[in-house]
Amino acid sequence: NAELKPGLVARLDLGSTEEDREREILTFYKKTGIDWASPFSVILTGDAAIGDGVKRHFLSIVMEKIQFGFNLDFGPIHFQSPD
């Protein structure tokens, strides 16, 4: 039944900074109401490539970020000690 669902499309601008690309990846992941079983496609802005190779490239970028970390600066993180 997943093939009949609306497609899931990720967009990544290859001309943007690494930080902006990381934000795009996280924004895509954090969208609410996503059915992850939907057909998946990727659009790489700034690149003429299409097809399964684009999906593999996008997923390899995501896996690299998960494995080695994101370079985003989230600002100071404040922890509250439990009382």
C-alpha cells in the first residue's frame, strides 16, 4: 500500500553552505505527520543528477552526519540540575 501514498520528497541545495545543508536535513527529518513508508525521492538543487544515485548520495550524507556529527552551532546549551 505504501506505493499508493503521496511521495516523500527531500530537497538539498548543493550550492548552500554545509551548515544550511545540515539545517535542510534536520528540517526534513523533523517534519510532523510524515509517513516514512511513502515512496522517497530527492531533489539536489544545483546538480543535474537524477534517479537512485541521488537518493544514495543524500542518504550517505545523512549517515555521515549521524556517524560523525553535525557542524551546526545550536548556541549555548543550559542544563538544569534536578532538585
